[in-house]
Amino acid sequence: MSIQQKYTFDTFPKWAMPALINDDTSDLNERAEKLLNEFLARYDDVVCWDFEPEVFDDNDFRNYPLFGLATDCCTIHGYIQSVTE
């Protein structure tokens, strides 16, 4: 088995990054946590999420993020396990 990149999203809300990368939901309210969990449930084949750190230096405000209200966003990548023979 190997890991390969499958998903790339450039409109992931920055406010959800601590929960995505470090599983730290302490700053999320109940609605935000629900939105994040619904997003993660759609991509349950992902074994690892990664992000592009340089996007944190720029303001990347988006009117239509993946979920939630308009906010600063960043790019994330989802990796899945693939069976190779």
C-alpha cells in the first residue's frame, strides 16, 4: 500500500485548521464543529491532511468557503491509501 494525494481544496476556512491538523476543537463553537465534522465525513477515505504553510502569510478572503460563512481560506491536501500491486 502507498499513500497518494487525492483531494485539493483551496477554500478551506483557516479558522478550522487547528481542528483539522491538531484535532484541537477548543476554539470552535458547536455549529463550526458540526460543519467541520460534516466535511470530514464526506472525505472519510483520507488518512492524512496537509496544508500549504505559505498561504497563512497572505489574506485570502473568500465569499464561498467549503463550509461556513465568508472568511480567510487556505489550501489543504487530502491523502488516501491506495492499493498497488
